[in-house]
Amino acid sequence: MSTSRPLAGDAGQATTEYALVLLAAAFVGLLVIGWATTGAGAETVGRLFDRIMRAVIEQT
């Protein structure tokens, strides 16, 4: 019976992949924040917030 063991050079691969996924998520988050706080993005977010608030107020 043969057991499969990772090669010595692969030991940190999962950690590296995890770090890259976190960096990509942070980058996407920064892009969304940048869009939402400037120009048309801020206006769109403001309109969405107003709609939500009106809907909540109408429910009460």
C-alpha cells in the first residue's frame, strides 16, 4: 500500500494560495469602496440607501 505525501517544496503552497486569495479579496473590496465613495457610485449608493429607508418607514 502506497501513501501519498506532499513533496517538501509544496509545504507552504496552501499558505501562499490563501494569502493570494486574501490579497485579491482586499483589492476587490478597495475597488468597491472607491467606486461607492466617488462620483456616480456615491450617488447610486445614496439613492439605494434612500429607497431602503423609505421602504422601512412605509412598513411601520
